[in-house]
Amino acid sequence: MSFSEDLKRGKEAENRLIELGKKLGYQAVPIDGKFAGYDFFIAETKKAYEVKYDPMSQKTGNVVVEIEMYGRPSGLMTTIADYWIFDLVDVILTIQPQDLMCCIIQTQPPLAEFVGPGDNSPKKAYLIKIEVLKRFANKITKAA
């Protein structure tokens, strides 16, 4: 899969979650462009959300949590989002970044280095078992 295809699928996941927020009565505001801080903001709660769409987790049983790209901190290490939402196709996990860090510290998942689709440089990411991540999630929602 190419980077542009992956980006498109990620945007579709963000839009589904924004629409879900609207159905629940929240004014979810998408953040467009190259802003890396978070993907959308809910005005009523003043909370920011980062969306991670990971359909491969259905095959691997792992969620990818990036921490470094281009030799610099990225992903979890630089987030300013209040919550991360993992869209795993059949389930949606919502977790605060500090709880995600606690998960990594307590369970010590493997750290992998790989070149993602469309990337030209390796990234470093933790591979966390879905069932392990569920124990640290703030909310678990069955996907529609």
C-alpha cells in the first residue's frame, strides 16, 4: 500500500470519528494541513484527539505506536493530543497518552524498526498486543 492510500484511509477513519462525535452532540473540528499535534478538537470539552487507524492489527494482533522517525522523536514522544483513538476495524480504543506510556513501561512490548509504506526512512515503534492495550484504555467501543 502506498503512503497516499494509507493517508486516505486514515483521513476516512478520522472523518468517521468526527461524524460519530457530531451524532453524540459534539462540535468536532478537524485539523487540516501538516499540523502534527492532533487530528481533531472537540469544542465543548476542549480536548484534542489523535486518530490511529490500524487495520493490520487484525492480522498481526499488534498495535503500532510510533516514537521516532528520521532519527527524531515523533508520535507518542511528541504528541500534544489529550487522547489517542485507535480504530482497529472491529473495536475503537480511546486512551490518554500518559496511560499509553504506562502501558509501554509496565509491559515492555517489543520495539521494532521498519520502513512504512511510502516512507523513505525507518521509524521506531512499539508493537503492543491489542489485548494488552485494552487493559490500559480509557474507553473501548465496538465499531459500527
